[in-house]
Amino acid sequence: MNQSEVWLVDLNPTQGSEIQKIRPCLIVNDDAVSALPLRVVVPFTDWKPHYTSANWLVKQNPSLRNGLQKESAADCFQVRSVSTTRFVRKLGMIELLESEKIQRALANVFSINI
């Protein structure tokens, strides 16, 4: 379970407006800080055209490499740390350019200048 991999992750149980159910997630933590059986993930949700105005949502097109089945959005506002026991199966990996877009969106969420 390494950075830039896309996995199906069981995000239940949830509360309130937290993103829920089993869904694709991108591992975003650096591999060097993976000593604990936890990973920091950004979940994917269905892409909607009005998401283009939200700087925390990054469009991802499906590909054989990333394993996504439909146009999706990496929802960087729903980033969270989860136990590796929640991971169901690996779907694929994202490209470096896409990873950099998601890192910039995370920086926007946390007001970090990169």
C-alpha cells in the first residue's frame, strides 16, 4: 500500500457529511511515514460538471492504469487517515502529473504554499 496507488477502501461507518461506502481512494501519504498500519487517503466520487469551480476537487479520467471505472473527482476536502484493514483491493496507480494536481488541491485545503 504505497503513495499514488488507488485502492477500494471501506469508509463505513461514517457520520454526518463524511464520504461513505466502499469507494476508490488514492493513497497520498509519503511511503517513508508508513510505519503504522494507517494510510492517508483521498476518496474519489462521481465527477459532476459543476465541480470545475471547486479547487479541492480534481477530475480523474478512467484508465487501465488507475483502475477507475468512470469519470471521477478526487475529493481533497474529504482527506483522512484510515486503517489498512479497511483496504479491500488495489485498483491501480495514478500518473505523476495527476498526483501533482491532487497535491496542489490538498495544499489549497490546508492553506499551504507549495
